[in-house]
Amino acid sequence: MAYFLNQIFGSITPMCVTALVTMAITLIFKTSFTTNFAQGVISAFGSYVTAAILTQKGVPMWLALILGMLSSMAFAVVIDVVIFRRGRYVNALGKQIITMGLISIIVGAIPLIFGISVPVIPKFIEGSYQFTAGGKDVIITKNTILSMVVTAIVIAVIFILLRFSKWGLSVRATASNEYIAGMMGINTHIVTAVSWGLAGALGALAAVLNASSGTTIGIYFMTNYQVYAFLAGILGGFATFYGPVIAALFIPLANNLIQYIVNVLGMPELTGWSMVIVYALALIIIFFKPQGIFGKKIARKV
């Protein structure tokens, strides 16, 4: 039981990071109609800024995080205004290629700006809670609980705004049909710029939470979570905002639970194949639900 609970608690931070990255990718997909392959390196950029501010300025952790999120937000808005606004009529494949080109630019720029040293982001809060289950220790860190609370609040606020605010109505209208939304008086340029900016900030927050859990910061250290987010979008269904986020919570959890199961069954050699098994299960689900678990089949009249 203790091992099982430790696996569950160990899944919390990856679940938070995946959910934030998925929310960011979904916002861009719904408003700019493209899968942002550069989300991982944009997120990493925000963590580099946060680490640099912490190291060089000695400011409090939360202030450094906010400044890092703002820098990533500004960077993402510039990408939308300078590149995507001028190429709004480029087809979906062309937009994806643009984001892939952005990866090369950002990957080359980060060492030039921040150097080649490995930055470090400490925990937001030290300490842990410990209790006994089945005669063995179960541990959950305070930093993990803080990450869970922050993520829950941020995601909840975004969904409330999407549902009840004028901005949310504009986003939903743009996601439904950008051209009709523009004809109805919605400034779709502002909608996409805000969505890109929010996605940049969410990515930076996810990267900092990931780094604060002990993960080594690197240019590509958020790439796995970007892949998880794409999988969550397909699995949950990009037709909704909530579907991908819900699916994002299950992917890291399923990964850790599979590791637990194969160890209980006496097959630890399969631990390294846990994500392969998750992908296989996802493919089976998508085979029966091509639109995703929460997706909707759209009927078009001719």
C-alpha cells in the first residue's frame, strides 16, 4: 500500500505540469488552428529567465516566477503578432512547419542569452508530510502540494473566464469560426494574441514547477510534457477545452500506475516500457473513439 501511495503522490507534479502545458497548447490550437511544436522550448525559455533572475538579482521566488511568466508571455505574443498574424492564411501544415522552425531559433538563442551553465530553481517550500501505511513510510512533499494547489487554481480561473467572461466568449467564438467571429465584431487579432500570451505564461509556470521538483533544467527538458500534451489533446478531443486537460491528468498517473503494476507482478524489466504501454492503450481508445473521449462528431450539411 505504501508503494502504491508513493506512486500516486509521485504522479502529482507530472500531472500538474502536463495539465498546464496541455491547456496552453489547446488555447493556441483553438484560436490559431495549429499545433504548437515550439511550446516545449518556449516553456523552457521562461524557466531560464526565472532562474537567471533568481541567481543574478536575488529576488523572492514568487517574484522571479512572475517575471519569468511575463517574459515568456511577451515572447509568445511577439511570435503571434510578428509571425502568425502575417501568416494567418497559411494552411495548417504550413503553420506547424513555422512552429518547428521556431524550435531551431529558440534552441540556438537560449545558450547565447543565458550561457551554457545549467540553471537551478529551488523548491518553493521545503519539507514534507510523512505517515505510515502497511508498516512503511509514505511521503508527500510540501512543494508537491503547493504545485497541485497552484495548478488547480490557475486551471479553474481559466475555465471560469472561458465560460463567463467576454474574453472567454470571444475565444469560444473564434475557436468555432474565426471569420464569422470577425464579422460579428470580435477582434480576433487580440483574441489570438492573448491566447498566445497566456499559453506562454502557462508554459513558464509548468516549467518552473517541473524544475522546482528536482528536474534538471535544459533546453529540451519540457519536450516530453509537450508530447504528453499532444497525446492528451488527441485522447481527450480538441473539440472541447476541458477534454484535453482531463486526459492530461491521466497520462502521468497511468504511467506511474503501470510501473507499480509491473513491479507487483514481478516484472520490473517492463518499467522502462510504461509509457509505451500508455501509448498503446491510448491508441486502442482512439481506435474506438476517433474524435477523442470527450470529442464530438461534427455533421456537415452540403
